[in-house]
Amino acid sequence: MYNRKKIQEDIPEVITKIWSCASEDCNGWMRANFSFDQTPTCVLCQSPMISGERMLPLIVNLNDSVKLSAVVNTAE
Ligand SMILES: [Zn+2]
């Protein structure tokens, strides 16, 4: 039995590096964790993206997901 009590609600938000679409008309953005070495292209409109910051739940990068699942697995 997995005990997933309120994990989502307890996650604090932190300022996270992101890429955001340079187009004013587009809301496209992505977390910068995965591709900071080169400027990505917006998946929605193919515009270049610019680096920025956004308040996001802390959970997000792959390492944290792995940790979280490890916690869940050992909480039985
Ligand atoms: Zn875009």
C-alpha cells in the first residue's frame, strides 16, 4: 500500500530557472534544468526562448522525483 498523503499540497514553491517563449502571444515555457547548455526552441510556436525565472513547486527535476518515489516506497 502506498501512502500518498498530501504530498502535492506540502511542496513549497521556489524560484526556478526556466526558458520562456520570446513571443508575446505564446505562453510556452519549460524548466531550464534539462537544457541549460543551449537555447531551446518553443515547442508551441518554434520561436527562440529566453531564460527567466518563475515560482514553481519544488518537486520537479528528475533527481527529486527519484527521491520522492524512494520515500513513497519506504513509507509502507
Ligand atoms: Zn512559443
